[in-house]
Amino acid sequence: MHKHVLALAAMAGLSLATPPAAADEFSQALSDYYDSQIATWANDPALIAAVREQNAARSGLTQAEIDAMDGEWRSQVGAADAPAIDPVLNNPAADFLRARVEASGGVITEAFTMDANGLNVAATAVTSDMWQGDEAKFTETYTRGAGATHLGDVEFDESTQTYQGQISVTLTDPETGAALGALTVGINAEALM
């Protein structure tokens, strides 16, 4: 999608309805960017270790417990004291992801990993919710197994305040090939096109 279309939509306060040709063009650009820039680090040992650790610590959670964690997270978004959010933003995997965002020169707007429950493990910035398990970024990757990817539509993202598309992939155990969780990378539509 061209920069002027995004800028005009943003200035007009309109929702962006991506025409099919532009959507196909952006999907191809997302896919190409994943192949050339993200695939090399998507299953980095720091990410895998963090997801493994959280899977072990949170196995057996009920949906009610997940919903309670998500509610606690949502109540802390924007708060100075955020004990549910801080561990997700301040860990070695989050530091690794922040370094990838910085190295992208503005193309990557955010990145975060999820465990087998769809709960955030590591994030570069606060997401609007902790539980991603009901969203395509998780249901179209983790639940489909190793090698699954999902390319999101261009949308205005509240947390990054940019028009972005998302690339989501299954995080895979290098020893067993089993799905461990998922990684989502937000891509600035204007910077990519």
C-alpha cells in the first residue's frame, strides 16, 4: 500500500479498507520481508528458552485462570505499577526482540512471543491484552503446528499508533519439531511499501 493512501486515511480518520490488489501486494511484501529478515532469528535460542520456561510454569491453566490473567494485564495497561506486564517487557527474550526492532530501521514496530496457552512471554512494548489465544496470530500458527505462518491485514494498531500488518509464525522446538508457541512481528506498512 502506498504511503499517501495510508496518510490520507489516517488524516481523514477513516478505517483502512485495503483493496484486493493492494492487499496482495502487501501480503507479498510481508512474506518477502519475513523470508529475508525475520526467518533467520524467528526461532532464536533466547526466544525458545523463554517460551519453554513459561510453558512449563503455566501448563494446566484453566480458561478461567487465563481470563483472570488477561483481565489483570488489561487493568494495568498504562499504569505506573504493572506487576503483570513488567516481567513480559523485562527479560532476555524481550531484550532480544527489542534489538531486532531497533535493527530494522523502523520497519518492525513491535514483536512479541506467546506460549502454548497464547499468553505473552516476551514483548518489545505493552500489548493491549495478554491473551492472544483467541486471535488469528495464535490460532493460525501454534494450533497448526511447525511451519505455520499467518499474515495479518493492514490495520491501525493502537499500541504502536501506526498502520501495520503482522507476520505471525509458530515457534518450534528445535529438538523435537513440536510447536512451542508463536511469534508475532508488527510491520510498519508505510516503511515496507
